[in-house]
Amino acid sequence: MLAAVLHGAHDLRVEERPARDPEPGEVMVRVACGGICGSDLSYFHKGAVGDFAVREPLTLGHEVAGEVLAVAAHPEQAAPPGVVVGARVAINPSRGCLTCGFCRTGRGHLCRNMRFLGSAARWPHVQGAFSQMVVLRADQCVPVPPDMPYRIAACAEPLAVALHAVRRAGELLGRHVLVAGSGPIGLLCLAAARHAGAASVTVTDLCDPPLAIASRMGAEATINVGAGAERLTARSEALGGFDVALEATGAPRSVTSLPHLVRPGGRIVQIGMMPKGDIPLPVNLLMAREIDLVGSFRFHDEFNVAVDALASGRIDITPILSASFPLGEANAAFAVAGDRERAIKVQLEFA
């Protein structure tokens, strides 16, 4: 089968990779569509994501959907309802151990034995799903309606990240929310915050085109902080400080600025992954204002919630869908995906 395999920074090759048969309790899925994530771009451009460096050829991709081709029966555990040959499914890239304390208490995304598709965090690496076929544990497949486009179903994963971040933010009903960064995750955080009942959502970035999409998706205010940071300060002061800030840039300067913009007793949710190394923080300001700083890493049961939200139309993610390319043009797809003036979410098609 063909797959998009990274051999090092800027060395992405579409090449043949061996396929394997599913073992009991696993399924084989024909991948139909996959979205290029910020972590995929980081691997492509830097050969690493944060502290996780590529040390062997790595098939990228974890935002995928497709069709079930085969189901290998398990003698003691049936496949989830609807996971049958021919079913359309969104793929949850998380494969926790299911037995540790985290997995057994509803925080499986923190599993120390997690095998996450397309990740260099483990050795050997966990190969990803930018391939014509992928084998998964049956519970990683979530059925979607037969009329749901694969390009929508493939967005369940990034939407789940945003839903988890909003969950970590606490009650948002009637709150004023700041979203730092209008990349795919930032824009989905905007959608998730509005869905959670936020009174207003302000979105910032250094680039105007994605801010225009934020406006289309319902942001009450959009601010290019590179051209007018004083507008952000003024908006914060007018609101008495933001109740919640969702940091989705992964930029140290953004992180250090947020305690000055959040009201006393507010909360900052860190979503973006920082560059390798330590980041200075104004700890005295966090302390004196009793501002909560919490992390948000991937997702857990929010994946199924994301599928339901997309299937019902409660959350519309179509504004972020910028372009799609066939698998054979993966390098061109990554080039467009890395250009923030041209694209938000770029997807690969495998048909």
C-alpha cells in the first residue's frame, strides 16, 4: 500500500509500505481522507514536535476517516455497535492500554502506554494513518452517518481537541473568552466556546486571512496583535479582563502575555505545544490574581462528542476546510498547509 512517510525534515516520500492483517479485536480501514495537523507540519519542517524527534521513517497522519474493510472477531469482546464491514468511520487515533489507572478513571489520554497514531513520542515510533489502509483496535472506530462526507468526519479529531480544551476551561456560559491563535485548533476552540454558551469570543493572530475566517465563524472581535496589540489590551480593559483565555499558538510570547489580559480569578488553558526548552512565566501575577493555569492535552471521550456534533450539524467546521490533494501530491499539500495566508485545514484524499 502507498503511504506518506517522513524520513527527516523536508523529506516526505509517498512510497510502498507493508500492510498487515488485523488481529483478533482489530479492524482494517480503507482510509478515505486525512487532515494535515500542526504536529504533522512540525514533523515535516523540523523533524520533531517539541521534544519528540523523528528517529526512524514515520508515516504521518492521525486526523482520518474511512471505510471498514475487515473485522477480526475477538473471542471475548465484540466490536462496538456499527463497526461492521462497509461502515463509514471516524478514527480515534488514541490507543490507550485500557488497564492503567488513567484509562480506568476516564483520563485515558494521559495513559503512559498510549500509542497515538503518527507519533515519535515512543520508540519504535507509532506509525500514522496517511496510508491507503490502516489497522486499528476496533474501539478506535466510531461509526458516522453514511451521508457524512469523509472530509467532515476526518475533522472529529481536531474538534475533540478543542472540546477537551473548553472542558478544561470550566463553565463558559455567559463568559468572555479569548482565543490566542486562529489556526485550525484556535478556530475550533472558537466554535466549541460558542457552542458552550460563551457571551463573547475574541480571537487573535498575527495573520489577517485566518482572522477573517474567525469572523465568519462568529468571533465578536478579531485582533491582529502584530499590527495592533493595543486593541487587545483595550478590549481586555473594557471587559474587566477576560474570564478565560485559550492559548492555541504555542508561542512563548503569547503565553507570557495572557496573565496580563485575564481577570483576577480567571483561567488560562494551555493547548499549544511550546518549543523545546523552558518558558518564563510571570508567576507572581498568576499568584496575586489567583489565575488558574491548566494544561489541555489531546482528548478522551470528547472524540465521540465531536462525532455527534458534526453529524448533527450543531458545530459547523466547513469554514476551516481550505483544500484537498491526492496522496500522490502530499508534498504539495504540505506546502499549502504551511502557508497561513492561503490555508487553514488541508486534507489528503486516498481514493
